[in-house]
Amino acid sequence: MIQVYTGNGKGKTTAALGLALRSAGAGKKVFFAQFVKGRRYSELTSLKRLKEIRAEQFGRSCFIRNKPAPQDCARARAGLARVKEIIAGRKFPVVILDEIHIALHYRLVSTEQVMELVRMAPKNMELVLTGRHAPKEIVACADLVSEIKAVKHYYTRGVKARRGIEY
């Protein structure tokens, strides 16, 4: 199945992590590819403790603010190549491409490249794609799409990201 978590609300990565945790609890191996993000997030510390989950990042320590740097594109392309290898190897029944839609939004990779991964995923693999701005082509082929809507957020009151909650 192809799952998509998108929208402007907080919780897309968290939903994918919940699925990863549930899958690991059932004995399934999970590959968690995190695009755009490169800094150390608390969830990665937790994931290292679970032998069923392998997490790899394909971003820099800073988030893209304006125009992507060449390194951003190179890391995203390396991430796609790695995920292609993981899908072809068929050792992970759950593959998560966290923030892949943001990588698409910033044109670090193309929708066609991601669609190639979607097409090559075997029927017994759960492929999860997260991030704002999910392209209509990906939404159309997905089996499940959850749009997380922002209703209210404390960021608007100036609250900064907190360790263990947002990172």
C-alpha cells in the first residue's frame, strides 16, 4: 500500500514514526529515509534503540529557507538512490520517505523520480511518503491519504521548537 501524510498541520512525521513503531513491534523491518532534514532529531536517538528500524538522513543540518544549495540537491538525489536500492533489495517491508514532498516542493528531485519508486515498490511493501505539498500525481496513486490540517499552533504565539516535542 502507498500511504501519504500531507497538509500544513504538525504531525506528519509523527504519524509515520507511529507506523514505524507499530511495524517494528510486529517484527517488521522498517527503513526510515529522512529527506531535507539533517540535524539530530530526538526521534533518531529513539530509533537507534530499535533493531528493526534503520534510519538515514539525506539533508543538511540547516533547513532550506530560500533557494536550495547544490548540496541539498546532491543529498536528496543520494537519498533517492539509497531508497531505490532498499526497495529493490526487498528486505524492508515498510519504507518511509519522510519529507519527500518538501524535497519535491524545492525541486531537489522530480515527481517522476519519486513516482518511479512508487511504481517499483512490490505489492507486499508499505511505502509511506510525508511532507507538505504532496503532488497530485502521488495523491492519485496512493491507497491512503491523510491531510493534517493546522487549526491552531503555538508557533504563532512565538513559541520556539522544543527538544523532545518538535525535534
